[in-house]
Amino acid sequence: MTDRPDPPTSGPEAVQLRAWLDFHRQTLKQKAAGLTQEELARPLAPSTLTLGGLLKHMALVEDNWFSVVLLGREDAAPWQGVDWEGDPDWEFRTAADDSPEVLLGLLDDAIAASDRILDKIGDDLDTVAKVASRHTGQPFDLRWILIHMIEEYARHNGHADLIRESVDGATGA
């Protein structure tokens, strides 16, 4: 398993939010560490959710929130051209075809791209996203996006705990 940073117990808001995001990013990678392609593709019934699907999903989520929503950019590869209406679970479904190296590489690349964006913005949590909420029409600020990303990882890390335990019995962290 890989090392996971402990978030600081005090300090500036932006530093703490990014530290908690890094903590949860590393937790997901820890849950997938050392597994084969077949193990990453194994669901925990009755769900079809897999660790590989979670890795690919979070790579998509990283790219979508930081690049597409925050900066207004187009989807990056491999998300370009996906028929999301015809196959809304594409990233979950296709993850079984990807090796652990490909899945972890997608996530690592997405995280690195997100971190470059965050480093460029700095501590300005009031930065407003280029794309507004499709539900409210209101813009997101960076603070909201960071909190949402922490929540997204934390929720999926709970799924990852159960799936990993069903695969090989590994528990904890």
C-alpha cells in the first residue's frame, strides 16, 4: 500500500481543503494497490461497481470539475466523443478492459492536471467556474468544487473499502 498524507489540523482554508482532497485521492489509490486487472474488475454483488470502475470514474470527475467546469475547457481524452446519453456508465463499464497501469495512469494524470490548475489559481477559493450549475444556473466557486470533490472521493472510498475486502480480505486505512 502507498503512503497517505495526514491533513493538517489547522491552517488556511485552501491548504486544508487541498490536503483533505489529497488524503482521499491517495486512499482510493491505496484501495486499488497491488490488484490485477481481473481483481480490479470484480464487483461486490448485488452491485456492478468495481475498483477499476471507481479509478476511471474519479479520473473523469477530476477532469470534469477542474478542467471542464472550472476552466470551461473541452473534455480531455479518453472522454472526448463518448456518447454519455447512450452509455451514461461508460467509464464504469469500460474499466474492465483496462490494465491496472492504464487505470492508475488515467487517475494520476487527471490528478496532476487538476493540481496544476489549482496551483495556478492559488488560494483564491472565490474563483468562479466558467460553467454554471445545470440545476440552479448559478456559478460554482472553487470552494464548492473542492468540498464536492472531497465528498465524491470520501463516498467512493467507502465503496472501495467494501469491494477491496471482498476481493482479497484487505481492510483498514
